[in-house]
Amino acid sequence: MHKLISLEIRRNHLRPYHIAVLICSFTLLAFHYFMAAIPLIDPTETDIEMFSSYHFLFHLNHLLSMSAFGILGAVMGTRFVIEEYSGTRAILSFSYPIRRKKMMGAKLWLIFCYPVVAMLLGGIVIDSIFSFTERFFPFCTDSLTWKTAGWAFLSLLCHSLLAGTVTLISTWIGFLKQSIPVTIVSAILTVTILCQILSLTFSFRPVLFILLGIAVLLTVMAVKSFFHLVENMEV
């Protein structure tokens, strides 16, 4: 599996995605500070206490990160899966002396892990920079405790995994239709629905874990469908 993933990386350069990750991370960091500065920009804001809370700012940033990296992962899915199994490229993919299921598994593992790891690392850097600068230029009215930091990391991890599930589910939908636009639209609709539901996490944290469990189950079903479709695909 490791050799197959390495082969995929060599065949499909990741540099454009690395650049996209950097752009997303810088944008999310800037937005993080913008949201924290709202109480200073508009002191009459009715939810001023909420915008001055570490919990709110971290969770909001994680929601936006999940949306951005989930869609980025779907874009990767169109390149690594949809295009690879369309037209003459499908003939080339099936010409390798490797089981179809194993080849597909390597592609799916790559497009799942990339947004998860990218979001996790980017989120750690963003949260760390914001927390560090708070010591000198404080925006938040509450204090950053180990409990808050621990929940922030757990939230980031769960949202990162959700970004990976968005990638696979939307790529699966696009694969069924053999359509790149369907893949992107599916990713946008999926993250929109997830963000609406995850907004409940502000008041009821278990929603995050329940939704992650459901997303994982749907992803497992999608992966099994991928394997079935590719094994029975005719070229």
C-alpha cells in the first residue's frame, strides 16, 4: 500500500495542493483574528461575550477549516479518482499488474489522509499562534486553561476527520455520476449541512461525536461501494 501511495504521489504532483493548504491556513488565521476583534470593532454587538470566548473562536475556526479542507479533498478526489477512471485513463489504470481493489484503496487512502493531516497540522499552528499572541495582545476575556486547550485539540481532530469523510463521500457521489461538477457540488452541500448541525456543538458537545460516528459509517459504506464498482467496471 505504501508503494502504491508513493506511486500516486509521483504521478500526480501535490505542489498545487500544498499551495492551496498554505493559502487556506493564512486566510483562516486572518479570519480568526478578525472574529476575535469584532468586540473591538463594534462594542454594541449583542453577542460580544461569545466572540470573546476561546471556545467559540476555536470551534468556529474548526468549522470553517473543515469546510475548506473538505472541499479541497473533493478537488483532489476529482483528480485522483474521477479522472483516473474516466475514458482512456481507466484503461491505463487497469493495465497495471495490481488488483483493482488495491489500487483504488491507495487512491482513497491518499485523498482521505491529505485533508485530514493538512487540516490537523494547520489547525495546530493557527490555534498555537493565536494562543501565543493572546499573551501580549489579548482579545479574549476568558483565560485559556488546559481543559479548554484539550477540548480545542479534540474538536480539531474530530473536525479534521470529518473533512476526510466529506472528501470520500462527495468523491463517491461524483464517481457514481462520473462527474467532476457533481463531486464539488456534493462537497459544498455536505459541508453546509454539517456546519448547520455542528453549530449545536456550542451548547451540546456530544453532537460532534454523534455526527462523526454517522459520517464514519457512511464513509465505510462509500468505500465498500467504491471497491464493488471498480471490480465490476468494464473498459
